[in-house]
Amino acid sequence: MKKIICLFLFSVILVGCAGSLSVIPSVKQQYKNYRLNDSLKASIGDPIIEVEKAYVKDAYVVLFDYQTPTLGLFGSQQMFLKKGDRFTAVAFVPSNPDAVLVREEGPEKKSVFIHIYPNGKINRGWCLGDGTVPVQGSWTKEQLFAKSDNPSRTENSFRAQIIYSGISGNTIKAVYREYSDNYARPAFTQELQYNLDESNIISYKSIKIKIIKATNSEIEFIVLEDGGLPWLAK
């Protein structure tokens, strides 16, 4: 009975009603591991070319180990944050658009959000899915989060690689692979071979590569053009 009363009090004792949430949409971005006309190197087993089209949202990283304050008058500690933990910016409150709600990444993520400023300091702290701010303990005044240069992939990511497999005689070997949402699709794996006696310019789809030097341990090359990668999955 005591537990039921505590849960009831937790559900009704809320402070600072923030209003409905506004979901932050994912943004489509394209990534590649090269720049045109730069001299590059790759070891055997590493990608010569890696390109990706993904939907992303801003990510924030925890800067130091931190035990969060209690959630609710009779709550227990809700979460222990470890340095390096990643959170995704998922929504904001229209009445306070200068702050964002972040949620931890991964399948075990909690159903509550943390309300922070873009500079990584805590704003309102714990926030529920309906935008209300529950009773909670005091948060640290230090900057707890830092915006990551590596955003969070959300859905429908597509990645393609050309992996160097070595050289036999004067024939370069490589493997082309496609990944959808980070899972390799065997039907989209292809063995590639290029005879350097015919040309030191090799191509695949819209990508043209000039081979400078190739051994069974390393390849040196220049990406001449990629045509804007029109074949990447939409």
C-alpha cells in the first residue's frame, strides 16, 4: 500500500508545467572518408572508399561520471551517468526553444528526458514525455554535457565501402559492400578486380580512382571524381 501511495503522489506532484513537446526532425547528411584529389593511403582490409547517407540528430556526450538527482518526492536515484555516455537531442518545449530535451541512446534507454541548454548545462533537469517537469533534486551547476561532432544516426542509414584486398601480380583486388542500418547485406557484396597493366585509373559506379602504388599491405591512391554519388540510396 505504501508503494502505491508513493507512485500516486509521484504521478500528481509535478512542477513547472512546460507544455507539449515539439519533436526535432532528423536531418539527412552525407559522409565520405575522402576528399577529391587528395593523396590517400589504406591498409589491406581497410576501406579505400567509405560513403554514407544517414538521417541524424544532434548528440551530446556526458563529460564526467555523475549520479543524477532523485525523480519525484519518494523516488530513488534515476540514473548513473558515465563519462562518454551519449544522448540524442529529440525534442524541445515551444515555450523554451533555447533548450533541448536529450534522451540516452541504446535499447535500454529510459522513458524520461533531461532538459539542457545547448551549452551542455542543465536547464530544468528531468522532464516527462508530456512536457511536464516532475519534482526532483538539485542538479550540478557544472557543464554536464558537450555537443558531439559525431551526430546520432536515427533511421534509414545507408553505407557503402570499397575495401582493399591486396594485389596479385599486377591485379588489384577489392570488395564492395553495402550496409543498411549498419547490417551487411550479402546480396550487395561484390568482388572487384582491376588490371593495372590496362590502366592505373580504376572506377566503380560514379567513382574514379587513380592508383599511385599498391602492395599486399597498403595502397596509395587519389579519388579523382565521384559524380556526386547519385547512386547512394535515397
